[in-house]
Amino acid sequence: MTAFIARRLVQMIPLLLLVTFITFGLINLGGSPVAGLEINPRVRPEDVARIKEQLGLNDPWTTRYFVWLGNLLQGDFGNSLITGRNVLGLIFGAMPNTLLLSGLSLLLAVVIALPVGIYAAVRRNSLFDRVTTVLSVAGFSVPSVWLGLLFIIIFAVKARDWGLPYAFPVGGTRELRGESGFIDRVEHLILPVTVLAIPQIAVWTRYVRSSMLEVIRLDYVRTAEAKGLKQRAVLYGHAFRNALLPLVTLVGLSIPDLFGGAFIVENIFAWPGMGRLAVDAIQKNDHTVIIGVTLFFALLIILGNLIADVLYAFTDPRIRYD
């Protein structure tokens, strides 16, 4: 297992380099970060030329990429072109919020999808199974943007008018390391965590149900039932563990969707994470921040897939990576 993890970590290096090269190229080919200054009549052309020289924009983008890469290897991600703040500091300030949001959404999805999927498989074609099927299709089909706005309208804006016992706060929260208290962070997390988790719950519920239906029909499960074991022991001691194997892979492959959904959810609920930082940087044409955030998102996704592979080996003793 140690050798496998070491190989995967080494394989991450060329992949991350490819991500940085493609991102750097696309961003720079898409336009200059000082394009807005060039068309501003209040900015003198000589000032624009001086800024270009300071930023190295007169050189080809390939040359600037290798200069940037050399600084990156020394731990220097550069400074924001808009605020002048260190990019690494901006990312480290926003990353805990994104990890908290995505982690809680992942946990909520697993905690709900597993029992619901198992019970739907055991009670196949029952009313519960049919209702679960309808809700799963709806949860997967509804866009996160629309769902987030709907939650804000119902549970934040109209809650008091409709006589609901509590109106959730939206926006206004500070950074995870800031002065806001624990209760404040929990209140601000409930709605975005739920919105981000609903599509995963819908998919994983159907997946767990399908896996359980396949497993409970196998001979070894019938043998366990014939021996007189209780249904709970048969389901959780024999069927569930084998049905869980495909889900581990699915959870690992869903990590990119979680981080991708964070881009939308964080901006809808004004949650100060990496997704909101990236969108702000894109709107302001802040190249250094965009590249830095993209690199860290790629790193988190690759590490998530690595963790899924390791968990798969621990779950199934037949798998050996060495």
C-alpha cells in the first residue's frame, strides 16, 4: 500500500504541471489583465506600458509561464493583480471554508443515502421505494442554482412572513478563522450544505439500492438466510459490505462534483470559500488568483481520488495494490 501511494503521489506531479500549463495558456490567450486599463480614457498610455513592463506582459505567455513555474517551485504563487495580496494567503484563508462546506455535504449525503438506499432495496416496489425513486430523480434533476435561490426565498426571505419558526441567515458570515462564533457558522452552513448535498443524496440513494438488490440475490446471502441468521445480520454483515464497494468508487468520483458545486453554492449563499474567491477573480480578470485557485482545486480532486482508492483497498481485502 505504501508503494502504491508513493507511485500515485509521483504521478500527480506531471498531471498538476499539465493543469497549470493549460490553465495559464487559456487565461492568457483569453485576454490581457490590463485590457480594461487600455480602454480607460483616464489612464495614460505610458502608465499602461509601465504596468505591462512590470508584470512582464510584453513577453510571450510561454516565457511568462516558465518564470511563474520557477517561482511556484519556490513556494511563490505571486500576488493578486487587483488587491496586491499574496495569492497563497488568499487561498489558505478560503480553503478551510470550502473543505468544511464540501466535507459536511459529503458526510450528510452518505449518512442519508446509505440507510435510505438499503431500506428501499429491502422494501422493493413498496410505497417508500416509489417515493424515494421520485424524490431521487427530482433531486438529481433540479439545478443547484435554482434550488439555492428557492431555499433562500423560502427559508430566509419569506420564513417570517409565512410563520415559519426560524429564518436562516444568508450572507454576512466571516471567515472560519474570524470573529464569528460557532453558532453563527452553523446557521450559515445549514442551507448551503443541504443544497450541495441533495444531488449527491439522490444519486447515491439509487446506487446503493441497485447494489443491494444485486447482492441480496446472490447465493451466499441466501445461504446466510438459510442458516437462520437474523435479517439485520444478513444485510449488514454479509450483503452491505459487498454492496458498499462500488459506492466507495462513486464517492471518490463525486468529489470533483462537490468542489464544482461549491463554485455555485458559495456564490449564491455568499460563503467565503475558494469557489467565491475564484468567481471574484474571474470577474476582475485577476490572472494570478485564478491560476492559483485552479491548481489547488486540481490538487484537492486528485487527493480525493487517491483517498477513494485507498478506502477501496481497505474495504475489499481481495484488492492488493502492491
